[in-house]
Amino acid sequence: MTNEWIRTYVRSVPDFPHPGVIFRDITPLLQNGEAFHEAVTQLAAYGKEKGATLVVGPEARGFVIGAPIAFALQVGFVPVRKSGKLPAETIRVTYALEYGQDVLEMHRDAVSPGDRVLLADDLLATGGTAEATMELVQQAGGEVVGACFLIELRDLNGRQRLRGLPIQTLLSY
């Protein structure tokens, strides 16, 4: 199975959420067990190659991608959430959005010094969420050894914000 086969399970929705935007919808991929398994297997192989001992994923689709990667690697998964969603003591990062700011949080004790962390999400666009997630891991003393995404929107230059971090993507648009 090739990544072009996986691409057939990504639906392009024009003018969503705004006119002129083409939304890359991964729900058909998630609904097809064989395609989803293949995507997770490829991304987990990348995590194994990087020696990941922990997977971190930002909400919400980072959970959907990151948790099965962690399962395949037999390592832990750490959710990164929007402000106020985690019950224990957190660390936080404020980051810029196109029109304003947002906050991401992670449990203070979720990542330890020496952890080799793979950042996993569905989409690399401008890189803001991935950069903020990387900063949380670094605040906690972990080392981000790589990032993986199902999809990269190349024209938005998200890689630049990740400052040379090794990145694996399955599909580019």
C-alpha cells in the first residue's frame, strides 16, 4: 500500500470553514480500518526509528493519531489540551493564532527529563500548535526527537517554526 492509496481516503472539502479554503478531511481515513492501520503503522515506524519513549499529541486530532502510535510503540501517550481541561497541576504555553492567541497545557509531571518525545498530529499547517507543543515538552525537560503528521500543507511553511526538527508526513498538499 502506498501513500497515494492513503490519499484516496482524505476528502477535500472546498470553501470550508471559509471561502477559498480547501479543508482536508481525514474522517474517511479514520473510518477505513485498513487505511488507518497503514497510516499509523508508517508513523509508528518513524517513531521507532527516532527512539521515541513517549508520544505527545495536541487536542483533538492529535489524540486520534498519537494514541494509536503510542500503542503500536508500546510507550505512553501524553495529551496536550486547551486551557482548563486537565485536572492536575499544569504547565502552559500561550501562542499566536491568525486572529489572536490560544493556550495549550500539559500536566506538569507528564514528561520527565530524558524522555525522547515524538510529537504526533493530523496536520502541519502554520506550525503554531506543533511549536507550542514542542515548547511544553522542552519546559518539562523532555527532548523532542521528531514530529509526525498525516498531512502537511506545504504552502503554509509550518516546518520553519519547528526549527529543524526532523519531520515525517505521509501526505503533502
